Amino acid sequence: MSSAPLFVARDLRKNYGEGASAIEILKGVNLETHSGQMTAIVGASGSGKTTLLRILGTLDTPTSGELLFRNENLTLKKDAELADYRNRAVGFIFQFHHLLPEFTALENVMMPGLIAGKKMAEMIAPATALLTQVELSHRLSHRVGALSGGEQQRTALARALIMKPALLFADEPTGNLDSRSGDIVFELLQRLCSELSLATVMVTHNMTLAARMDRCLTLKDGVLLPE
């Protein structure tokens, strides 16, 4: 693990509403994560875990605070610049796969590259390789509806990695799966994070999986508690 963090969140605060009626969700969250490090964030339902993850991934904006990626201040960037950053540097996995049902597994995995302007011909090989890595080489031409829940989530994992991101944010990626399928998805996620040196932050209620990660932080009363 390198000494310098890849990604830093400083004093993140998030309020909903204004004035005396404002509700504080995040009250000064600080987080550093390094390449190759897997961080679990746990906490009670309603503690703001998903809100925090969305802010870390620049899908939502904090009321105040800073996000730094390789010492570059993301909170100063415009929406178009952030969209480019997400496409280039960030992978997302959610509890529900959000795959496009009218397309095959292979086409879904290629989609981020096509959106970025790459040609289909240059995306087929890397998308096929990733689907092979997540043990879906026999499902390349299957549409989403023909895949099991675990296969759909493994396809979503491959899609999240197709642009070779440095950061991976995961929101309950095994929460909608049975225990066996969830274990398979997590083990693949763990292996790929190590092989690709991804900095991974995962929100989960599964304390067993959280304990298998490099560190586990608890979000309570709007702050991340020390390990």
C-alpha cells in the first residue's frame, strides 16, 4: 500500500433543508483510502451510509467539505468535468444491478466504453475478458432476464471495472442475493480489487463480509468512528 492516499474526504457535511428545520445527515466525515485497500462502512439503517457513498462517488454534492482524488479537488469541478471523472476513474456497484434488459451481458459490460466514445470493436475483447474473470464466459450473449440474480450482479461488477477505474464504490452489492451467490460475488470482488489495486469503499449490513475487508468503519451520528 502506498503511503499517500489515493482518495481523501475532508469534513464532509450534508444537510437537508435550511435554517432551524435543517436535518444534519453527515456531520464532518473524514476518510482516506489507498490503492488496493478495501474499506467497509457499516451503521444502522438511516445513518446516512448511502448518502455518504453517493457523495464520495460525486453522484451527490456535500453541503460543505472537500473530496480529493490524487490531490485534485473534485469539489471545485463542474458537472461535465465530474461526469468525465466518474466515467474514467470510478466504478459503481449497487444493490440492484441496473443493467439494461434489452441488451446482452456483453453489451451491458461494453456500455461505459461506448458512452465514452470508444468503438464497439475495441470494447469486445476487454468486456469478454472481464466476463470470463467473473466466470460468465458462457453467458456473453444472454440478455439480462436470462441471468440469475448472482449472474446479473457479476455482470454489473464486470461493467463497473471495464474502464479500469482506480476507485470502486459499492452499495450493498450482495444485499439482494442469497448467501451463496453473495459469497461468490464478494469473493470475486475481493480478488479483483487485489489484482487491479482498486481502492474500494463498500457500504454493507453484512458484518461477516465487513470483517473480511481490510478495515471496517462505523457511521454513527453523522461521523465515521475510528477503527
